[in-house]
Amino acid sequence: MGLYERWCEATKERDKRKHYWTYAEKDAGRDEFSGDLAETIRSHYDRLERIAEDVERLGYKFAATILSEAMPQTARGRSGDLGEILATELVEEEIGLRVPVRRLRYKDGRNMAMRGDDFIGAGYSGQDEKLWLLKGEAKSNKQLGKSTVTSARKVLDRDNGRCTPDSLLFVANRLLESNDPDENALGRDLRDEVGVKSLRADRIDHMLFTVSGNGPHASLKEDLDAAGTNRDHYVVNIHIEDHQDFIAAMYQGAQDLGDA
């Protein structure tokens, strides 16, 4: 059972290629998954096996110090990062594309936001099993409003709706550094796409992903209604009433590796 299935009740509406998904926490759902989410958060900043090696070499206290140096310490930084983490997990759990690079591992500074597309899903789909992409924007706000939604849609629409070349090239190059031939093959296809731009719009989906304390603002549905019909559009809201306290608690849990 996936993270979202255990954590939230989902409402999903679909009109042809437009998907409107809203999630609300189940009663006691947070208690059941908080430990798993803490581990998921860690995995977006470092490989879990590397964290385990730090624990074995240095003990829990010093391993936790190393991990905390990779994580943002400001409320704003944590909010933005958690939005990207939750979006990544949703794409892989609900859509079936991979987000093949955990880009938070490559931040210039732990409290700095990364430039470029917030997340890119990739895979092979259709009868021809050719490349399929998803371009995503993630927003995490205590109070979600129309200006945030409008801003996110503007970013999704730039570069003619394509993944920005620098973002796609970043993912491609990380995959080409892998020792896995399947990762190399996907990286090669992504790198080729930067050059030839052969994918039609109907093979580059868009996702506007939001996490907010006030739930799904009316502007989300309005934005989806106004979107074009030449690609799949996903507009998503995760309603977390105690938005800021939730984020603080999740990061505290993620940084706490235990004691021994």
C-alpha cells in the first residue's frame, strides 16, 4: 500500500485529459505513515544506504549531524522542499512515471531553492513505448491563493510547455553517470530530446501540485478549466490543516535517526 493510500482520502475528477485530484488526511492517517515519510524525506537528501554507513561508522548522533547539514533549517526552505518531495512521491505512486533524479541531493546550499523545473517525470508509454515526460511545479503554502496558482501555471507554460532545457539536461547527465545501463539509456534519450525537441505536446504532461493549510482554493479548478486540451493536465491539492506544524514535525522526525 502506497504512502498516499495510507495517509489520505482522495477525490479524483477527470474530464478527458484534465485531472483534478484533492487529498485530505484520514483520521489517524498521519500516525500510521509518519515514520515512513520521515525515511522518505531522508532519501531525497541522501541515499539511505549511505546514511546507514554513517551510522555504522560514527554512531547515530554524528550521522544525524551529517544528514541535518543537507536539510534546510528555515521554515520556508522546508516548506518548498517538502512540496517537491510529496509531488515526486505522488507522480511515482499514482501516475506510473519515474522522477529519476532526487534533485534535492544536488542543492548548492541547504536553505537555497533550486532553479529550473521543480520535478520531471519520465518513462516510456503508449503502444510505441516511446519517451513520455511530465513537467511539474510544486507549491507549499499555509494559505494558498490565486497569485500562487497563476505564477505556477506561467512557469509550466514557459518554453512552449516543454521541460526547460537546463532542467532536462541536469536529469539526463545524472542518469548518464550511473552504472545502470537502463538509467544510461533513459539519460541518453533525455539528452537527445534537449537537442532535437522531437516530443509533441501530447507526450509532455503538466502537473500543478499544491500543499496548503486552507485546502483547495477555487483558483485551482479555474486554472484547470482554462488549461488547453493538447496534453494531460494534473492539478492536485493536499490539504494539511496544521501546515506549518506538520512540516516542522516531519523534518524533526527525518533528522532524528535514533540513539544508541
